[in-house]
Amino acid sequence: MAGKSGRTISAAPEKAWKTTIFSWEGIMVCIFLAVNILCMCLSPNYQLKNVLREMPKYLAEIFLMFPMVYILILGDIDLTVGATVCLAASLGCLASNAGLPMILVLVLMLVVGTVCGFVNGLVLTKFTELPPMIVTLATQIIFRGIAEIALGSGGSVSLADYKSFKVLAGKVGIVPYIFFLVIIIGIIFAVVLAKTTFGRKLYAIGSNSVAAEYAGIHVQKIRLIVFTITGLMAGLGAIFLTSVLYGANTTTGQGFELDVIAMAVFGGVSTAGGKGKMAGAMISAFTIVCLRIGLGLVNVNAQVILIILGVLLILAVMLPNIVTMVKNQKKTAARR
């Protein structure tokens, strides 16, 4: 209909399917399909059974990505997740070889991860003037240093009781247990973020922490909880990584922090805080996992894969700025 200004105003909202397709999550689905088609073209061995067989070694990182989404939405960052996995896996293997029962070894690994996350959160919430990047970079060095001391001169440890951990790497048909657990935990994290008061508080803090504080939100308490959960998930990731590798060494978990940040950012989570959805991050994570498996099947150098992931990360960070710039140019042209 025509308004008083003479402009035509649509009485119907934009079609839902257009909004869905052109959302970040919709674009990620298209990229996911494109990556899988590309991998199938590159290698005839890129089949479902082969992908699922290779997937467990990469899925441990997705456990770390879930809380990393929360941390990025808060406007923080955590560089210790890889070192935490290394420490939890190393101490777990040493405890298992010392004769500790399986169930206590699993509890120990979860406790080690949780304590590491709590230490990060405690330092950052008690000394709020300290930048999270510097603090977690320091604790990353400390955690990995403790692991190296525990492992001794050999720098590695193999599980004597690998059969107990092998149970965790079991499958239902061709689908590994870890795949089901990743989906279940991902749904829980997504529901908490999108449908609960806690999730809304994360967005509020990430958008403006000072305003959130004045609104009655316990900002530092929530930050402490999120960092502690991150440590807990790192312990869980260490358990399943150990069940695949049957041991640990000083390089276990190395580079995980960059991988999980790349997964989250490529999925539409803003590093500036206050923006992002778990759905996009999950699609992004599986896209990157499938890409790594597909390129690995054709013997692409691991360093080349890292370069590709780095380029994708840069594009993901640049894309929102490019879209905003184009929109501003259109608005300027329309005023003229």
C-alpha cells in the first residue's frame, strides 16, 4: 500500500524461506554440502563408513567448541583448552597405569579439566583488568608445562589398560558413540543458549558488560561458571581423545584452541561478543571435520589443511564487515 510519503509499503513480511536461506546458518548448510561434494569428487574413498571411522579423532575438539561459543559471546577468549586436554589426558594415563580403577581415572580427568577452567575463571574474575588473552596464554604454558613434568624425559605415556578405554571408542553399527554424545551435548548447549535466562545473560554481557552489571546480572559469576564449564568439557574431550590414541604426549591437544575458535567464528560467532548461534557453530564444526577427513584421504599435507582453515577463518571474520559496507553503500546511494 502507499503511505503518506508516496512510498509503497509492503503489508506482508519477507518470506520465511528467504530469511532462512540467507541467514548465516543457511549459508553454512550450503557450504557443508559443497565441501562434501568436493571431497567425494577428490576421492572415491570418501564414503560414509570411512568418514565415520576417521571422525572420532576430530570430534574431541567439538566438545571444546561448545563452551568456546559461550566464551566468545561473552567477549572473552580461552587459549588453554588444548593444554588442559594435554594435562588431563597425561595425568589420566599415568593414573591408569598406576592401577587406579577405570571409573576413578575418568573422574580424575574431568576434575583436572574442571580445576584448570576454574583457575582461569578465578584469575579473570578477581583481576578484571587483566586481558583474557594474556591470562589464558600464561596458564596455557603452565598447564602444558605441568604435563611435561609429569610425563618425564620420555615426553609420552601409553595406556597399559587400553582395553577399558577402547570401550569408549565403540560403535553402534558404523556410528561411533562419541558422535551421539556430541549431538546430545550440542543440543543441550544450544537450548541453554537460545531458550534460557542464562543464555540471554551471556548475550547481554557480551553486548555491554557494564550495562549488564547495572541491570543486575552477576557478570563475574557467570564468567567464572563459563570458564569452569570449558575446563570440564576439556576433560571430557581428553577422555575420548585418549580412547582413540591409547596414550598421551607433550603435543596432545596442541593447536586445539585455534581449531575450536575457527569452528566457532566460521559458524557466525562474533569475537567482539554478543552475537552468534550454536547451530551455525555446529554446522561449521562438522564442515571443517569433513574437509580435514576428505583432504586427508587424498594425502594433502597437514600444513596445507591448516592454511585452508586459516583462509576460511579470515573470510569468516571479514564477511560481516563486507556485508555491512555494501549495505551502507546502498543506503547512501538510495539517499542520493
